[in-house]
Amino acid sequence: MIKFLSPIIRTFLRLILSRSSKRFEKALESPIESQEKTFKKIMTLYNSSSYGLGLGKVANYDEYSKIVPIINYDSIADKILSMKQTNDNYFSPGPVIFYEPTSGSSGAKKLIPYTWALKSCFSNMFSLWARDLLVNGPKLKYGKLYFSISPQFKEERDGLDDDTEYLEGFFSWFLKAFFTTPKKIKKIKDPHGFKKVLALHLLAEENLEIISIWNPSTFSVLLDFIDTNRKELLIDLERGFISQEGLTFKLKKPSAKRKFLIKDRPFPEIWPRLKLISCWGSKDAELGFNKLKRIFPNAFLQAKGLLATEAPITIPLIQANGFVPLVRSIFYEFENQSGEILRLHEIVGGETYKLIVSTPGGLYRYSMGDRVSVKKFYRETPCLEFEGRGPETSDLFGEKINLNFLINIIKELDSEDYYLFYPNRIDESHGHYTLLTNNTDKSLSSTIEKKLMTGFHYKVARNLGNLSPLVVICKEDMNERVLNYLQKEKGMKLGDIKPTLLLKEFDTKYLN
């Protein structure tokens, strides 16, 4: 078994990854040509699919833009559910190997069909990222890593067991020797139990060098959990195992020196070899990202690129000092503020665009709901900066609360009362949602919280402790108070104020 990343192993890894990396770097020098090649590959799949045969085959981008409509998940949700039941693939000639869940805009969950071609996009992205780190990043010796595990806290199982399963071939095999957590940890359904077992495995590994997670605030909550429960966790570590929900996890027993560190020393001393933390760092995640910077001042914190369940979009490259689009895997389109659709080589700095992608997984002209801008170029290719999910989505800690989701919740109440949701950030790692209403029903809080918990990512954020339960504030004249806020604080004219269920912020002095 490989114990550490010797210079020979590091050299070997760089060599086997160099071919794809060189191709990618060359592709960035000519984004027009690279995107045309990618478009043709994806069109081969489109023209062979039932979806493509129904709309009409295309030979070039002009035909594609005229024949194929821009879609979102809601427009294909019924077809995907039908595919799952019949084991057919309507959108691609290849088989669906699994369905990966994520939050939907108008329902509790959406399922993204994965083909081998789409899964390979994620694996290729990881290879490019890994080589960039090996060549330009901090020097790794032990290679011990924690790869994000996404608990589902439920009985039914959809999609991948953990994020490591996005990898294929050699990397999938090679990295097994360096993981700090066992795959079966995701089977734990109790949030407290999950955090406890995860904390124990991380505390047991003194050579932890790499942490790759999604939301930095979620990891901060785990650190808070460790801080609060150090004595109890030490007892389990000294025992050498822990049982949780019928599962037994063996643990490396700590030395006397390590017990001293875990008992009351700061986290940089607990993991003195930690060199890299990879996590979200843009927009709503920036506060959590900066908090981890303060906690681990000697580690290299790298913000992740734009990564969605539907497809990998950008990758952070150290030399680029930005987020580079995966021009050889995904075909990009962008909608500007005038509604004009542009290709990758046509976008410019100073504007914000809605992102539209076509993928090898069978999503064609799929509107991601993400907004991006161009802050710089790398090798003639625009780097894409994530600017947020748009005004109809709130996403403090990865909960992805969408306006359509809230509309459906209120519709089920069958009530004509006034309702307005807004998110409250308490600190870098904690917050809650507030509902402003004139509905005096005392059971309203529990009723709506139960409906919010059907949201896949909202439930995860609640169970992990980033979000606390919904707070309901009732005032007889709540609608008037909100209108006053929008006019006086936002400078809006009364005639320009459109009814909405979701505001990104609200000044609570209007409730006094």
C-alpha cells in the first residue's frame, strides 16, 4: 500500500496527466476552434437521440440555435421521470448509468441523468485540476485527503455514494490509499451521528494534507462541533472504534502527544501538515471562505470553479489566477442583458451573462440559472467569474431556495394572506429564513418548515446546522411595512414594485 507521495510518485503522476493537460492548454489558445470541435461531438449525440430526431437533425450552430429551444429542468422533468421508470434514454444514445439528485426550482428534487460521457467530463476536470496542483501548487508529501461526502439523511439512495465516485480508471484506484474517511459513512442518516463519525476520522489523521469540500460554512460547522465535543471525541478515539446505526468504524488510536493537541490546541496544530483547502469562494460563499482562511492561515485556500450537478463548468488554474471554462468538454452559450445569445469567443468584460450549456450527458441549450462575468482572459479564452444564481434564488449555505419552490409551498396553503421570505445570515456559518406575514395561524411556522424540508439541499443545510428553523413574524399591516421598506430603503416607485415571495434582504427596523 502506498504510504506517501514520494518524489518518484509525484513525477509519475505529473507525467501521466501531462498529455491531457497540454491538450487543454492548447485548446485555450483558440476557443473558437476548440468550441467548434466540442459542438460537433455533442451534436453527434444529439442527432442520434430521440430528442434530436423529434426536433430535427442539425449540421451547424446556426441550425442548432434555430431548431433547438433553450430549456430549463422544469421543461424536461416529466421526460426524465419517465426515463427513470422505463430505463430508456430520450436525450442521448448512450445508457443512463445513474441519476444524481439536486434541488429543483419548482419541486423538492431534480434528477440529472448521467451517461459515461458526462461522468468522464468530471473525471477529466479532476485530472486537469490535480496536475495543476502537482506542478504549481503546494508540495505534497503524505497525500492524505478528505474528499467531500454529501450526506442525504434519508432511506432512498440516488446517485453516487460520494464525490470520489466521479473519478474513473487509474485515479479512482490510486486515490483509495489516501482517503481519510470510509465510503460507508454516507449510510449514516442521523446528522449528529454523521458529524461525529466524520470528525473522528479527521481527528485520527495527523497527516491530513488536503481538504476538498463544497460549502466552506458546512466545514466551519463541523469545526464548531469538534470544538464543543473534544472530550467526548477523545474518548471514542482512545477506544479505537465507534458504532453508529449498526455500522462499526475502526479508528487510529492517538498517541499521547496527539491527545494533548486534540484536547485543547487550535486546529492548525491538530492538522499541522494541512496544505490545501479547496471549496466554494465566490459570492455567498465568500464569508465562509475567508473564515477558513483565518482559521488555517498557513494553508493554500483555493476557490473552486463553477461546478453543477448538470456539468462541470470552470476549473481554477493557479497560473491563470482565474476560472477557466472546460472548452473541450462543454459547449457554452451566454445570454446578455438584451436577450442576445452569444458564444464563448463573443463575450466581453464588463457585462454579466446568463449561462447556457450543452453537455455530453444529453442536456442541450440548458439554462443553468447561473450568472457569470468576464474579469480576465487566459490564453485567448475568457475566464468566467460566478456572479450568483439570479434574483429568484437564495443560496447562503448551498440550500438553493428558489422562488418557484416557495410559490408552490404558499399555493398549498390555499391562503390569501401576505407572505414574504428573506434569508438571515447570522455569521459566516449560520443563518435562518424569516417569513413575514399577516397570517395569525400559530402552526404556520411548523407547517411551512416541514414543506421547506422537502427541499433536498435545504434539508442538508438544516441537518448539518448551517440553517436553523424558519422564523415567522406576523404583523397585521405587514404588506404595508414591506412596501415602505422598498420605497424608503431601495428607492423604488410604488408602481414599479412587483409582487414577490422572496427578497434577498430586509431591514428589520420596519417591523418595530
